[in-house]
Amino acid sequence: MRNLRVNAFALYKPKKVVVVHNHPSGNVQPSKIDDYTTYRLSLLCKIHGVKLKDHIIVCKNEIFSYLLSNRLDMFIFYLHMKNTF
């Protein structure tokens, strides 16, 4: 999976990315794995100069947006602070 993402960045050279996946369980709330994946994607995007615009989770009747819930800003802030010190 990691090589697929890195190869996609190298091949397509995107400026911005939106990640979308579903939770077939019906629970739209992000899991710890979703948070960890979002953090890793934020780091990968930063390394490649790509802006991660949002990570969206889709369920039957609901969606969860990291951007709209301000959780995406939390990861971006953490990455910024990590590089400041």
C-alpha cells in the first residue's frame, strides 16, 4: 500500500488530495487507525509538497469530514510543531 501511494505521488504529481473511504460497519466515527492513517498521509503529503484537503469517511446515511471537524488541522499543527523544535 505504501509503495502505491508514493508511486501515485511520483506519477501524477498532485497539488491537493482528498482521501475517501467507507465504514461498512455503519459507525461513521473515525477509529484510532483512521487517525493514524490521516497522520501518516499528512506526513506523506508534506514530504511531497501536496496539500491534504480532507479525509472523509462515508457510511450509509452519514459522512465524517476531518476538515469540517477540525481534526485535520490538529494533524497539520502537530506536524508543524514537530518540525519547529
